[in-house]
Amino acid sequence: PEEFRPERWLRDAVEARKGTPGEIVDHPFLASPFSQGARKCPGSRVASNEIKAMLSQLVLDWKIFARNRDKPHFLSPAGRPRSEAAKSSV
């Protein structure tokens, strides 16, 4: 496909493709970007672990909390508001 059309995977569209050559796009092995089974990409596990490590490091480096709706806070990686972080680095 040359264009992104997410409605292709709606239940009605999948049912309409059954029994046609277009049914191949609904195969479960084609849904994964790394394929499946014996010929699965050997780097898929490495890529998945890299994503998990990156997200966990992001959570460790940043202070995450619900913001006050009246006054948004923009934080630096140190967890201080950006204006305070800029003052302390000068």
C-alpha cells in the first residue's frame, strides 16, 4: 500500500477480504515488524530491550507528576523548573 489508511483493519474490511488475494495482509505473522517463527529477526529482542531500557532511564532521569492545571511546569532533567535550572547554570 502506498498510503496509510487505518480503516483497512476494521472488522468489516477484514471480513470483506476473506477468500480474496488481499486476505494476505491479515496474516498474524505480517502484523509484527520483526516477523514470527523460525525466521524471526534476531535483533527483535535486542530492539525490544533497548526500548525498555530507554523508557526506564527516562523515568529515572525525569520527575514525573500530575501538573497543576492553573500553572504548567516545564522541568529540566534535574527536576527543577527550567527558569531555576537556567539561573543555577549561569
